[in-house]
Amino acid sequence: MRRKHRDLLAWQHAIQLVKEVYQLTAQFPDSERFGLAAQMWRAAVSVPSNIAEGAARLSKKEFLHFLGIARGSLSEIDTQLVVATELGYTNDISALEQNIGDVFGLLNGLINSLERSENL
């Protein structure tokens, strides 16, 4: 059975983002394991998970809903990166910020494409 979400660039880049978030948070203090790091893990995993769930739904309207949730999770990660930087847990987030921007752009393109298509 073909899994439509695996063909989506947004999903593929979001999987890479998850790996990058896990690599970054491995450097956090142990005291953050159940705090900021755990929040970042959940938000990161939420992005490709919601893309996949939306792609499996039966309507474009539902797909758009889940893409919106994925986009919200990206904004959570962005905010959590700022917090991590302000707390001194990391100082080089440029690559991760770039990947967040890339996924955000891919999601926006997918959303715009679905909104323009017929039978929404």
C-alpha cells in the first residue's frame, strides 16, 4: 500500500527536522530532559505526524486542518529555540532555523496548492 505522505517534500524535511531537534537537545542539561527538551521533541514529532495524518484523511479540508496544526508546531519549535538560546543551552541554531523556514515554506506551498484546487 502506497503511503502518500512519504512522497511529500514537507514530510521528508520534517523528518530531518526531528533528527536535528533530537541532536540539539542531547546537549541540554539533564535537568531539562522532562522540561524544555521534552516539549521540543513533542513539537518536532508533531510536524511530520500531522502531515502524514492529514494526507491520509479523505478530504482536502481535513488535510488542510492537519497542515495548519503542523505549521503551529513549527512555530512552537521556533519559540522553544529562542528560549533554549536565552537560557544558554545552545548558541548555534542557524541550521535548525533554516530547516524550520524550509519546512514552513513547503507547508505554505502545499496549503496554497490545496486551497487553489477544486472540490475543497
